[in-house]
Amino acid sequence: MKKSFFGMAILALLIAACGRDRAATDIQKRPFTHEVMLKITPVKNQGSSTLCWVYAMLATIESVHLMMGDSVNLSPDFITRHTLSELADDYYMKGSAARPSLRGMAPMLLSRLQRYGILTYDTYHSTDETNYNVLLRKLTKTVDAARARQDGLEECRQRVDGLLDETIRPVPRFQFMFGAEYTTQEFAHSVCRKDEYEALTSFTHHPFGERFELEVPDNRDKDLFTNVPIDSLQQRVVDALHNGHAVCWEGDISEPGFSFIRGVAEIEGAPASAASVQKLRQRMFERFQTTDDHCMSIIGIAHDAKGQKYFVCKNSWGTNNPYGGLMYMSFDYFALKTICVVAKNIEP
């Protein structure tokens, strides 16, 4: 994800240092009562990268399996490495028409999971915290040099692989778990079946009940999203959580009420009726006041002392906020500022 305005660039600088923001220790922790709380793997930190779509979708899959009694903690670095290799190939063949970018949406993670497989976090992760912004620049220069020398694609791939081996680490060929050996694809299919998840959105410039290509810059794979009314979308998330299924959320974080340091996402004066929310969210989307900024995994439902409802979200900006990296998003914020969600398909 990447923010669209200058103000969001300033926010991104603050976010990049979230694991080191001392101000979080001065924020009072608000009391929330959990109505639903799913199991989660440890909160991770995407650093200054735009890889929230990787972290949030993997976190969603992890929680789904934890709730079924499985122990799964998946590797963001594995998916990122293969995405970088894919970007290098594309850039080599197309040049400036395919400038590499790590921006994306949650459905992209699912397609890459099927394409490349997956490893566990313990099996494959960078020994040091990799700065993927720096690595992307190095990769671009490597491909530029290969094109200038008129290297072949295979030679360029070897140079790119060398850079990724050195910066991240070489990729193991197999995943070993509970005494069994899996290829990366076999292991991926064991944790996520093809078409197990569905992407949903809620905008009125397309008919409800139909699928369409969501018009946001980060939809680089031209994925299709099922269009439903916003109250139906919110209820789908509530039902999923009650059934032990986490949901991947994507949406706007440019509102003043979104604060990682305070651990909440709230909005003032949201319209009460679903019809007025639907109309307002459409207007804000068309005026680019609601943009596709960030992904998180929704892993619970809570309410505050006044009874206001919140979704509990697992973020990927480290643990330095009052809730150990979790955030509480009000139902009103969700209704107005959600771009899309990715949820398990409803069984027929």
C-alpha cells in the first residue's frame, strides 16, 4: 500500500519508526471488553516497506489455522523474495514500462501463495531486519546494469538471485513439519486451498451482486471483487469472526481518528443509517478522500465502556502501542473507510 497525499507521506515516516516511538508509552490504555477474540501469531513489523498486504493476509490465514488447532506461522520474506524476482523479470523485459514496486493488495498474496508456495517463519526469514525499500533500489540497479550490458534474461536472474541470497538468505527447497517433508507448493496447498477466500467490496458505481475490477492503483493483478452493500459486508465480517475465521481488511488510514500510537481507529459524526453511510463512502471514494492505504487482519470484536462496537485488528507495525500492536477499529470507521475485505468463502 502507498498513501496518496503529502500528508500521508509524513504519516508514513512516523509509521516507519513505530517500533521506536517513545510517545506510545505515555498514552493511556482504554478499557475494551472482548466479545470475540481469535488466536494470533506474534505481531510482526513490516518496517518502512509497503508490504502490509503480505503481512495482513498471512496473519489472517495463520489465525484461521490456529483456531482449528493447527500451529502455523508463515514467512512474509518468502513471498516478498519471489515477488521481487517476478518484478525483476518484468522490469528486465519491459524496462521503464514496468518500474518495480512492492505495493499490492491482499488477493495478490493468495495468487503468489498458489504460484510459489510458502514456508514457515522459522524456516525462512531474514536474520537481520531487511530494508526492502533499499533492496528494491539495489534490484532495480542490478537489472539496469544487466540491460546495459545486454546480458540475457537467465544471466540477469542469476545476478538477482545472488543479491537476494546475500540480502535475505537462500531459499530452502523443502518445508519440514511434524516429521513430514513438503515442497513449498505442497505446504502452501495444505494451509490455503485455491479459491478458499473471497474478495469483497462495497461501492455503488457498480451493481451489487456482481464482481468487478476494483479501481485502485494497488490492484496490479486486476483482481475481481464481489460487490455487496456495506451493512452486508460488515455482517459478513461479524459472522466470520463468530465462526473462528479472521478477515483481511484494506482501507483508508488518513483520518485523524486513526492512531497507531493510541491503538484506535475512530471517526466522528458518522451517519447513523446504512443508506447514508453507503452514499457518503461512495462520494469520498470518488473524490479520493478514501484511498487504499493499508491492510490489517481483523481478529476480534470488542466494545468500550459506552457500548460502542469495535473490530480488533492485528497490525504489522510492531508492538509499541498500548495493545501490543493490536488496534481497535470502530464499526463506524469500518463502515465508512473500508476499501475491501478478503474473507473465507461461505460454505454452500
